[in-house]
Amino acid sequence: MTLDLTPDQLLSTTRAVRKRLDLDRPVPRSLIEECVDLATQAPTGRNRQRWHFVVVTEAAQRRAVADIFLRALPLATGHPLTERDAWRMNYAAGSTERVFDGLRHLAANIHRVPAFVIPGVEGRTDQAPVTVQAGAWGSILPAVWSFMLAARARGLGTTWTTAQGPLERELAAVLGVPYDEIMLAAFLPLAYTIGTDFRPARRIPREHVLHWDRWGKPGAVTRAAADGP
């Protein structure tokens, strides 16, 4: 059974869920399999279908994976933030602090999450040219997003994390994944959500991201954009 959501509602309310994961309710295997079936309907480069989904629900294996997540988390650093990054991150008052508060909650309870989903894609892109990277990521990201949408429709919550990155090789060993052949793309905690009343997020205005016919200064609407086609 799925939630009564329109396509627009599904797309705008599939949020990164951290604090509202139900840590005490197991997720049926059948629901996860349904989500994977829908995920593999996503577009894929040259129809190669190189995607894989490793699902971890067994207690001892979850503890081992959770331990890697916790040790990798402080090692996962991003690129330096720009002034515009800071403005975007704080456009909605308190949003960034809520994100980090949710991350702290997730880290403190990661061992209680009933299921982990680790998507992978065949072929490593560590030293690959951008066209190869685009093809690989373009073949796994749509599938994972479809998985997350399917999960939301079934009352489940997820959040895309990349904390596995610094210890990807160790995680691959624990999961029995051939590291030289498979790139682990993300780490998704999965659980039922506490309530299903998620709302659209407050984002920066369209004029800061939409460019019409040519690149425009962020925050400025070009004449073509203002007038329409």
C-alpha cells in the first residue's frame, strides 16, 4: 500500500530523513524489493544496467557497517565553502543547524537503524575522465533517487550520505564487494518514518538557479526569462 500523494507532492516532500526514522520497527524485505524493482526502471547509460544494491538487515552485519559509518564520518570532508555556499545554506533561517542536528542524531543512533542500503555501480571512476564519470554517476544517481521516491511512497524514509567514502575499501571488504570492480556510491539508512506529513523545503528563489539561453548573473532574471518564450 502506498501513500496518497500526487507526483508533485511525492517529488517535493521526499526529504532527507534523519531524526524521524522509526528505529524500532523492522522494514519488510518485500517493501525493499519493491523499491529496488522501481529503482531499476530508471534511465541507465547505454542500457548497461550496472547498478547494484547491497541491503544490510542482519544484526551483526548492521553493527559492523554502523561502526564503519561512525569512523568514516569525521573523515568525510567536503570542498571549502564559498560565500555564496554559506548564503544558500542559510537562506532558510536555522536550516543548516537543523541539518547538522539531524546528522548528530543519526550518528548517535546509527546502530539502531533497521536497514542500510548501499548502492553500487560497476566500474571505478577514481582517475577517469569527466565523460566516464558522468556516465557512471548518471547511471546510478537516477536509480537511487527512484529508490528514495519509492521508499517515501511506502512510508519509508532515507537520506543520501557519502560518509562511506573515506573507508569505502573497508566497507567493501565487510560486505564482500569486489572493490576494484564496484564503486560504492552512497550509504542510505532506511526505516519507516515517524509520521508521513513531510512538507516541501524552503529553497533559494528560482531566479538564482535558472538561466535562459545564456548564463546570467545569479539573482538576476534575464529579459528572456522575464518575458517568457
